[in-house]
Amino acid sequence: MKSRAALAAAAGWLLVCLATGARFPAAALVTALAALWALRSIDGGWEKRPALALALAHLALYMSTFRWHGGDDIPNSLLPFALLSHGTLALDPVMHPWLTGRELDFTVPGSLGRTLSVYPVLPGLLAVPFYLVTALFNPPVSQGFLHDLSKLSGAAITAASVGVFYRALRDRCSPRWALWLAVLYGAGSWAFSVSSQALWQHGPAQLGVALGLWGLAGKGPGRAAAAGFGFALSVAARPDAVFLAAGAAGLWLFHRTRELPAFLAGAVVPAAGLFSYWFAYTGRLAPPELRWQARNFGGPQAAALIGVLLTPARGLLLYFPPFLLAAWAALRRRDAETLWLAAGCAGSLLFLSCYSDWVGGLSFGTRYFASMTMVFLWWLTPYEKEIAASAGLRRAWAYTAAAAFIIHALGGYLRWPGTYETERTLARLWHLSEHPVFHLLDARGGLADWPFVLRGLALAALAAGWVALSRRLEKTL
């Protein structure tokens, strides 16, 4: 079949690039599109395998930006080479030249004189399959090629979370509503603008939360074990996910007590791996980065809470407007599941306010909400008919969703507003030009090479596109 031949040719192109060290974003994009075409030609096509189709479609979307948005991903982007070529999770064999002179930013000392990543190693472990061919053929690795590996692995992991999230949603709502909520998560949140753009910790954490929600959506010990595994996986990827995991654990502890042993059994697997790494490389049952991170935390800051919710540079409401509808849904539900998950989100928010660098350096909005967006959309699952029946709610859904799609597309395709300098970011939190939409007008923005008049016309076209997309979305319910 033509579709299978196209997939074989595209996959061959990608493998050659991986083996030779050639840049490969175009090959990865074409491979994802070819896989989507081949899936459609199989009996039942996309309709029979919607989760896989969604994952492939989002992988193609993520690779279509031809842009690496990273920074903190560097240690985990090197870790697979350390493991595959040197058999270690220490970074010593792969430090030069990537981390030379940057040791204080990205590494901490371990036992026996080893140098360890300042970040959890799970993202790097999940990325290992994408490095196998390169590690086997050992070509020269350029900085651009390393960024491509980081981008591909981060994009694939995040795309997988979209498919898993859709499966979870299908257990709670209609196929159409599940599709729209999954697409809003995948293309209208930080999954697109941040997590898929490099091997951040966020993508693996989101995959864990998606799996946890899939387990939560069902009944029985199998689903409970999947939930425990997923939420523990998210914590292994990003320690601040512990608050959301604790909320889920509270639900099983007090309301699903018969399934609690299965939930804990599932959680043991990622936890055991995490503890084993800690002990083997530090001699202690504590994260190697604990002291390094502890210096960044103090008491809660009211300014941080306001900043991550309301400011143009970092505010949740201005980067993910569907939160307004999600909050409405959560206030109406008031069931045990909603309350425990809301408590987990509140704990995460309070913890974030204690972080001295809560602005997150050069970041697209507050990327720390990346996993929580799934919970926000989860709260909307029972309200499809009510939203469809109300002109006001339907319009609120359409206009906020359309805004989210546009905002995070800007984050995926253009340069991010802001700077790595925390003090400068704090000074500009309330500047409208720090929001990606209005940053288009800025001489430092993503359209900096365009004359001001053309930038203004682009912003006007974007506004018109938002209205047109909103009206289109309004008709889908």
C-alpha cells in the first residue's frame, strides 16, 4: 500500500539522520504524518484507534514548529548517552563540552566523586529509545542535533500523554467531548508551547498524570494500580507533582479503601526505582539535588500567587482562559474526587508561591501549570450537554478555547517573551507586551524583523482569526 511505503521511506530517512548525526526535524514530521496516513488506511482507521491517531497528530503538530525551546532540558538530553555508551546515570562521561563552565547551574556532586544532574533523571530514562540508533552508530553530535533529540523525545512523550488523556476522558464523557477536551489540552496548553518543545520534566510528569486519571476513571484493582503507577511516575519526573499525587492518594485512602492496596502497589514501582537511584548514587534515601533546591524556597509569597494567576507575563487566566469554565465546573461538582484533586492543585499553587524563582526564568507563562491543565479539563467532563444547551456557556467555551489555541500556538512557533534574568522579569510582570499576543507588536518579539505596521496588521489578523475560530467552535457543540 502507498501509505505503508510512505511510512517505510519516511522512517528510513529518520533512521539515517539519527545514525549519521544529521538534523532531522523534517524527517520526524514527515514520519509522524506518514504514520497517521498509514493508520487511517488500516481497517477501522482513526475511528477504531482514536487515541493513537490523536497522539500521532499531536506529534506531527509538535514537530512542525521546527524550533527547540529548552534550557533546563540539557542534563536529561545528555543522560541517555551516559547510560547507553557508558553504563551510568552520572554525567561525568558526557559533560564536555555541553556542561563545561555550567556545572553550578546543572549538576550536583554525588557519592564517589560522581557528577549528577540537578534534575530528576526519569525524563532522560524515558528518552532512551530515541537515542538507541545514535548511540549505536556514534556519529559526531552537534549542538543542533542534541537539541533535535531533546525535541523529538519531549514531543513524543507529550504526544503520548494526549492519547492517554483521551482514553481517560472517554470513560467519563462522549467521544466528541473527550476529543475536544483532549485536543484543548494537547494544542491549547503548555503541552504544546513548552512540554513538547524539549525534554523538560513536564512532559513525563504529564504522561504520569494522564495515566493516573485513566486509572481514576475506572474501577477495580487494575485501574487503581495504574493510577498509583501514573501519579508516582509524575512525582519521579517532577517532585512538585507530589501534591496532585497526594490528592489522588487521599481519594483512595478515604473513599476507595478496598482498592487502596492496588493503588499503593502500582505506586511502588516508580518509587522503588527512584529510591534505588538515590541510594546508589548518593548513599542516601534523598534526592541528590535536595540541598541545591532547598535554598530556593521560603515562605508563601502573596505577590507570587497574584503573579501566577493574573499578570500578563505569567498569569494562568491570561495563558489558559478555559480555567474560568473549569473553575465554574469544579465549584458546581463538589464531589470527593473533585475536592481531593482541587486540594492537590491548591497545594501545588501554594508550594509554587514559596519558590524564590517562581517566574521560572525564561518561560512561556507559568509552565508549572502544565500537568494541572488536565485536571482543570477533567472537571468539565459532566457538563457537555449543559454547556451546549446554554448560549452563554457555549460562547464562553468557544472563545476561551480559541484563545488558548492561539496563545499556545504563538508559544510553539515564535520566540518567547521575557528574559532569563529574574529581577527584570519581576519588574515587567504587569507589562502587556510580556504577553505573547501583544508581544507581536514589540520590537523584540517573534516578528521583530517585520516593520511595525506589518506587526500591527498581524495582530489584527490574529484577533479576526480568534473570532472566526470561536464561532466555529461554538457550532461544534
